[in-house]
Amino acid sequence: MTTGIHAFLLARYDEIEQTARAAVEASGNRGGGGVWVAAADVADGERDPWDNDESGYVLYADGDNRRDVLIYDEGSCRVEQARHIALHDPASVLLDVALKRRLVDLHDETGHRDCSYCRYQGGDWPCETLRLMAQPFTTHPAYDAAWRPE
């Protein structure tokens, strides 16, 4: 069975982390703890006058109720798209990547080091857990078709 899935996954997570950190820098948020929100989801009394329920704006909001427009509607971003973008704000992405790295680290290239599911199931390397975690990257040139889940 092909090995290298561990390094492959960690490299993909490094790429995702770099992209999220670049988005933080580009938005002017230097780790201030703010979040991205769809303008349509901001309470009516807290909205700027130009906001409405149809707005495709994505805002950066911090704890001091400061909002900066990050993405605005130029005829292509709809409310549903703005909500999707806001759900994938850099802070959420960075937390997700940290979690996935921990899951990968429960395994090593020689076996199922600390993954109780994998130890229980036994079987071939790479385990089903890592195979499933690699699924979002099937179009990446370094993805090995041998990693497809069984």
C-alpha cells in the first residue's frame, strides 16, 4: 500500500493555513479576534443604513462593534454566497486546520499510533480515517488514487 498520505494531508493543511493567514492580513485583522459575518445577518438596529436583507456584503466585526466591509456586492455576490464566505472566515478555517492536523498526528506512516478507531478496526495502511480525510483533495496532483476509501 502506498505511504505518504500523512505528509500529503499535512502539506494540504499548510496550504489552507497560509491562505487563511493571508486573508487575515489582507482584511487588516492582525489577530484581533474578529469574525466575518454576512451583512444580512447583522441585527437591524446594528446595521449601517446602506445594509438590507438583500445585501451581499461580508463584514469584519470585532468585539468593539466595529465593522469593516470586506466583500461587497458588485452584482455577483448574493446573500447566500456572503453567508457561505462568512462561515469560512479565517479564524474558523485556522481552528479547523488545527483540529485536522491533530487527527492526522494520531497516525504515523508506520501504523495507527494513537487512533483508537484504527486500532479497533485493524486493517491496511493507510487507514480509513486518513483515506476519508484525503477525499476533499482528490483533484490535487499529488493525490494517490490508492487512497480512495474502501
